[in-house]
Amino acid sequence: MRPQQWGKAENIYLEDGAQWGNTKAAANAGVKTTGSDCAPAYKPEEGGTPEEPGNDKEYTLGQYTYAFEDLWPNFGDYDMNDIVLVTKVTLKATANYVTQATLKCKLAAIGASKRISAGVQLDELTAGDISSIQYDTSNNFTENMFKTNANGTEQGQTLAVIPLFDHAHAFAGYNGTPIVGTYKDAEFNPKEFTVTIHFKENSVEESKLALNKLNFFITCNATQGKRMEIHQINGKATDLFDTSAIGGVVASPNTPFRAKGNFCWVMIIPGEFSFPLEGNNLRQSFENFELWIANPDYDWYNHPFPDKVKQ
């Protein structure tokens, strides 16, 4: 499905004076998800022998990078490296019911000087669908920001919210909140971790855990209770989202993560994203980036300028 044509909107000017157009493509540049009004569906490579149907199965939803800007509700610099989170989700299912989801993640960069937390909301599930959550790392939570139920889901939520970490820098082994991982020659060891979610028997149909039902988000300088959140352009906020924070360049209170000019604060990139180095925006970092605006199928993220991106 190709994006719909949108009417005229404000042009956005980046810090280097470059101008991005007012098309929908500019809003969610590079996003290839399971299909939306912003981008065509991303189709993994075809080929191979299909699996024979069986009662028990295990399969992956693919590997994707979630690249965040942290200046919501105002425009960022569009280097999309404030939090870079690489994910690979694997599901186990029995008789078309998911029994387990494994989130293999890598915190690849923290290009922000704020304390940033992250979680994932399962947009079609409630906390009651989950029996337990396991982490293979021990320092995910140092700030007590996420108040959790006995099964590990966040309290005060209608939908199931899975905490990932509550202080990215501390989780990655840093004191304070330095910008790390986004400079060319600075050493940074990405933080790898796995979160395993166990579901109650015959509770979760496979269709409820499609890729576009996994709502990864971040918060900045948040404490327990109401907070700002950053979701995908059409994303659903959690019940703890502070609606009083909506303002700035947000296009409408009904679409708090869509900016004027149809820009966004998070992109989903297939595979591992070679994100821009500090001080470079997307247009500067990828060859013929503007072609994507006219051709949404152009895989701009596979054509970086080597000296402008993290390799």
C-alpha cells in the first residue's frame, strides 16, 4: 500500500538550512512496518521452503531498529540517535496461541543527555494475559520508575506494558547522562539484553502479537506516575501518558506523536540501522535521501555516507 497523498502542510527547516518537503513521506521517513497510512508493509526476503503446519511452532517477526528523537513535543535535529534500540522478537505458539515471546534487544546508542526509560506496550493484550516476565540482565531498573504487578507488568495500565529499562545510561554502565555511542571514534559497547514474556495458556491469539501491535516507546526524565512518552507517529499512548504535556509542534491533541508537517519522533528501520553520527541529520547522512519522498520503496537506509554514520 502506498501512502495516501496529503494536503499542503508547513515546510520544516533543519539546523543546516536544508528544507524537507511537506509530504507524508518526510513524516515517517524510512519506516517500513507491517503497513499503515505512513508506509508500505516491509516484506522480508522471499524464498525457501515453507514450513509444514504443526501444533507447536517458533518463528521470528524479524529484526528492526527503533530510532528515537527525544525533544517531544518540539522538533528534534533528526539525527534519530537519541535512543537506538535494535530488536528481534521471536514467538512460540501452540495451536495458534502464543505461549512465549522473546525480545532480544540491543541498546546501540544513547545520543541524549537525559535520563531515558523504555518499555513496550502490547496494544491488544492486558496484564491478565501474562503469567510472568524474565530478564537476563540484573540492572535494568535502578530508578524505581516502573511500579509493577506481581507478573512484572506495569501497574495502572489498561493494556499490558512491559518495562525494558528505566535509566539507559546506568543500564549501559555509565555514570551521569553523557552522550555515548554516537561519536565516530569514541568507544561504546552496546548493551545487549533479552526479555522473555510468558503468556497464560490459550490466552493470546497469534494475531494479537503482530509487529504493529508491539508499541515500543521511551520516556524522558520520568518518575512514577504521569509522564511524557514518545511513541510512533500513530502510536497509542499508555494510561500514564501526561496529556497536559501536549503542545509545541504537535499537530493535534488527538494525534500527540504526529508533528506539524507530518513529522515524527521515532522511526522503525528494517535490520540494524547505521544511524547518523552526532551533528548529522538524515538528509546529510544518506545518499539521495530525498528520493524516498517521491518513492516510498526506496531503501535509503541501505545507502549511507560512510563518514556520516556509525558503522
